Amino acid sequence: MAILPVARRGGPATPFQLATRPPIEREPLDQRLWDYAAGHLGFYGFLRIADARISRKVMVGLLDLPDRNWRDAYDDEAHPSEEADEALDEEGYRE
């Protein structure tokens, strides 16, 4: 899968955004990721991208995998798709 570059990392009240895509705003029905992000809109968008990539590859979500330092990855300015791939590799999922 192609990985789009990050256009904007966002912040507590600013959404995360990938290049050529709209900013990732809060989805009211996505309460689990919002709670995990502790209301931080930029981190929430990062999680949404990672969760979507994991779900497309293995039909489970980010929160179904063992604990991982997602916040550290966000703070270190890692790409959410690369972090999702790494999480799957660590758990033995192969394409």
C-alpha cells in the first residue's frame, strides 16, 4: 500500500492531515480511539490512520493488538502507516 506523506501533524485542537487528504476530524461514533487519544485531535488522527491500515490488512483494529507506545510514535513524528506495519510485523502478521 502506498504511503502518503504527512501534511500536518496537528495538535490538541488541530487535526492530523495527510497530503492530498482532508484533515481528520473527530468521528462521534469512534469513541474508543477518541478516549485513547485523551481528546488530543492530532493524536486521534494519527491513531485513525494506523487503525485503518491495520484493519485493511488483518481485519482487526489497532486496539485489538497488544499494547504499544502509539503516543511515543506520534510525539517522535513517526508516520502512522509505518507504525501500523511495524505493529503487525511484531505480532507475526505477514502480507
